[in-house]
Amino acid sequence: MAIWKIKERNDLVRANEVRGSRGFFMGGTTPSAVSDIYQLDITSTGNAVDFGGNLQGEQKGAGKGCNAGSAIRIIYGGGSTAPAAPANGASTQISYFTPIHSGNASDFGDLTLRRTSLVSLSNNTRALFGGGYDYAGAPASSGTNKNIIDFITIQSLGNAVDFGDLQQAKQNNASVASTTRGVWAGGHIGSTINQIDFVTIASAGNAADFGDLSAVSESFAGSGSNIKGIVGGGNQGPYAGMDVITIASTGGGTDFGDLTQARRDLGSTSNQIRQVFGGGAAPGLSNVIDFLQIASLGNASDFGDLAAANRGNAGSSVSHNGLELGLPQRPSVTYMPGSGRGLLGGGKTNPAGTNQNAVQMIHIQTLGNTSDFGDLTIASYGRSGCASRTRGVFGGGYKDASPADEINVIESIEFASQGNAADFGDSTVARAFSGGNAGSQTRGIIGAGGNAPGLSNVIDYITIASAGNATDFGNLGAARSQFSGSGSPTRAVFFGGLE
């Protein structure tokens, strides 16, 4: 029987240390198909060790399966038992194991269609399985790529259900995810591609275009944090490069750095801070494990070794591949949700002075002067703001530069990465001195404001995680400017001002 020390657990929660640090690599080819599960501590360096259990026999990883899961269940779906399998070689099997207890994986249910070389992603509620390859018979080249996306609810055993379709039928791509958005990158459609797809995990539907990787790639791996997705390796050479994407905003991948060894068919997993890549083919089998710091661009470093050289493995972790778990955070004098950063954007030096575009930063939990964060796209004043824990948004304002006028521009910054603001979209009305600082972690509210020659009563809203134009929310009781706003996760309040 386990004994819990309540004070000790409370101290861990207050210090934000409730997240585990164990990562897993499973399945693959060594060169025979294996169902082994190995574990490592992502926060340290060293070799991976045996977990003490195996995947189900039909999910040996010669034809790669895929991983997903939550903090309490690791999920593995699809795969095959031989590289050139007959019709029954590709698997529909979904299995799971509990990462806090060693032991063999158990049956979860079935995919809607048998396939191998598919890729999965998840938040803490749903796991999605996208693309793949279905053997139609021997030889393996007689099979077909698939564009189907399946999903399961992680806490409920059962068969997968149709979610929608990828933009194209593909295999051997890589995936990353935030708590709200899933992204599939690259892959093979008859040739290697650099296309990136994305979906909103909570709502079923077809994938939409996200942008492009910096280079075509397939047979590579991805993971990251709730903000950044990092994909690395691949079949181009093989390839050592890594791309990074900002998951909340559509756009292409950019260069992150290089792995210590160029290789393909590798696995990857992460916590919120560190990401690891394991195994692969270079072209011979590799046992190399690399690691990198997600927040900092740069090359990977040596972490240790897998127990055996392995290609086609899949990675996952109890840290939920870097995603936030949604657990309640206790008040603490040493912890502040999000980055702990406060930002001041734009302004005017004095009534007759110059408009400013600077964004200044303070660390709310410590005393001290502001420091430079970056610049807005437009020098202006009288702006309003709202934010989630990861993104800050500035809307509206007034610029003196010719032509002097109110503006409808909305800009955003990422709290975790210092740098200049990026275009987010436009508000429905050009205005200044609006009421901001209202909304929730998902929705920002900007209300009314000055709109020469008069005032506006229009309230707009945006979805903070997704760049795009604002949408009309409704109207204030009266048109006004120079007022204040505040809010809870469910209600926004505006008060004071000039009518």
C-alpha cells in the first residue's frame, strides 16, 4: 500500500513539479521486429533501460506504428511485423500501457483501417492517428497511402472513430501538438513533400493547410512543447536537420539546428523543457539518443544510447510530450503561471512627443526596471491588450505618422520568446483608447474606443491561439473611450471612460 505525504505532495504542486520525467521508446527493428519498451529520464542524461514490458506481439515495429497518450496512459497504434508484409501484415491494433507500472501493453481497441507508417498526436483527452500505408498484398509496394484521421478518447477503451481527412493521402510524416491543435508535417505521397497540415483536436473535421517545412522530408520524428513543435531527421541523405514551428500560428517551419547524427526512421518525445530523439538508420542502425533545449535554437547534444540499435521506434512520455496537464496550480511566492512576464507596448513620450513602437518587459514576481522585449509593427499609442499564458495581443491605437489616424491592426507576441510582434489580423473597427485586458485563456475581448470624428460602441473578440481577424461580439451600452476592462474566465467587465 502506498503512503502519501500530503504536505510533500502539496509542495510539489506549488513548485509545479507534478509532471513526471520518464520518456519511452517502443517497437522498431533491431534488425528483427521487436516489441520492446525502454525508458529514460528526460531531465538527465544516460542510457535507456528496459521498462519491464512489451507491446502486443502483432505490433512489433518493422513497419512503424505510432505513439500518443496522456500522463497516465501511453498509446501505440498500427504497425506491422515485417517490412514487406502481406495483406495481414499491417495492423489495426491499438494498445496501451500504464507508465507508472512496468508490464506488457494491453488491448485498447482497433483503428478504423489497418495501416502502418502512420503518425499520431494527442492532448490530454484525445489521441488522433493520421495517414499511413495499407498493404494490399505482397510485395509491399502494392499497397496504398491513406489520408484518414481516426481518434480515440484516451480514458475510454474502445475502437477509433473517424475524425476527418488529411489534405493528401500520405505516410511516414511527423507530428507535433499543443493542447488545442494537432499538426502533421512532411511525409510521402509518391514523392517526399514539405506540406504541413493542422486540425483542432477538440472538433472533428478535415485538416487545413498550415504552411511548409524548410525542406521536403519523410521518415522523421517530432515532439516539442505546448508552444513550439520541433521535427528532425529524415530520409533526405539521410538528414540531420531540424525544423521548428510555432503551433498556434500557421506558417512554415524554420531551421532549428542539427542532430548529432544524420538519420531517418527515428523516434522523439519531450517534456516542456527538453526534447529527445532516439535511434534511426544512418543508413546502418543507430542507438544514438540526442537531446536539445526546446526554448533555445541550436544543435542537439549526446544524451546516451538505446539498449540496442533500432529504427522505426516510437517515442512518448509521462510528461505528455511537453503539453500542459491542466492540473490546478496552488498559490506560491516562487511560481507564476505562464512566463511571469508583463509587457508594455507602444506609447508616446509626452503629449507632443514621438510615437513609440517598443515593447518593454517586466518580471512580475521580481522588482526591477523594464528591459527590451522587441518592437511592435506600428509606432502608436492608446492601444489595448489581452493575453493567454503563452501569447500577448495588442489591438487598435492611434498613430501620428502620416496619415494620422486610428488603426485597426492587431499584433501578437509569444511570451516565451523575446522578439518583434507579428501581424495577427484586423479589428472590425479602427479605434484607439479601447477597453482591453479582458477575456479568458482562449478568447480576448476588445471593447469600443475612439473612432474620429466620434466614438464607437462595438465590442470585438478574437481566439488568442489562432491568428485572424476579430469578430463582432456585440455593443457596449454607450459609445465611449479611455476606459478600463477586466475579466474572469467567464465574464468581462468594462468601466469608466469618456462618452
